[in-house]
Amino acid sequence: MLGAMINGWLAVATIAVATVSPAQAVAVSPAPTLAELPEILTAVRAPGARAVLVNVWATWCEPCRQEMPDLIRFYRDHREAGLRLVLVSADDEENRAEVARVLAEAGLPGEAVSFIKRGDDMKFINGLDRHWSGALPASFLFDGRGQKRHIWPGPVTYRTLDRGTAGLLAAPQTKPGRRSP
């Protein structure tokens, strides 16, 4: 399975590079991985972050594309403080090349994590937040232990993200299973 994922990633990365101009090719981020909720939550709960921002978006969603520059700028400005960005596209799997192109054009850094959601929509929606309608865009903020702290249905701004993450990114980093004094 891993071999198939790597081959798929290489094929999409090749397509993504071939569809952008030479000047944009430098900005190409890794192709999004096809994933279901458990795999996405594994990325959220992976150690090493003080805060994890999960954004669910789609290439066909204009508000999603409009908020993307703020999300990426916020991530770039706060990754050194312990922010992890996880982008989850609601696009269909066959639109993988378009998802990769949009992320590349937005300048998504290579270390950011991006997925294309697959599997049951309602299971995914309820797994992230049972009160979420599934409307896009939606952003979810988790602390470093994987506990949900905020949900922002609809577009978010840099300022909103700054206020929402302030306590988490300023807090001293603790190891999983240990509480800070």
C-alpha cells in the first residue's frame, strides 16, 4: 500500500509541476495524500506541536480559496512557535492534480500537511465535530495533545486565528501525558 501511495504521490507531483510555470514550480508543495478521518487525526495528534490548525476546504469553494492566503501566512508566521497546519480538501479524488495546483499557487510550504478526504462524509463531519454542518470552509484548532479548542465555521482571518491561538502558542510545550506545573 505504501508503494502505491508513493507512486500516486509521484504521479501527482509530476502533473502538478508540469501544470505550473517555471516561476511557480519552486512553490510546489507535496501532493495531498488521500486519507480518511483516522489518518487525518493521526496527523493532528502527532507530537511536536503546541497547536494544530485543521482547515477543511475545496477547490470549488470561493470563500475557501479567498481565506487560503491568510491561513498560509499565519502558518508561516507561527510555525516556529509550534503551529502545525493540516489542510483537508473535500474535493473528489480525481481532482487531486487541481488540489495540488491550488496549494502550489497559494505557496503552501512543503512541511505543511495536506489531505484529500475520502470515505463517508457524515462520518468525517461528525468525527471532527458533531455540531459542524459540513459547510465549507471550516477551521478547527487543536492543542498539542489533540484536544479541540475552537471551531470556526466559515472563512477565518489572520486576526481571528491570532486571537484563537494566542494562549496555545504562548504556553510552554509539554510532553504528551505530562501536565505543565
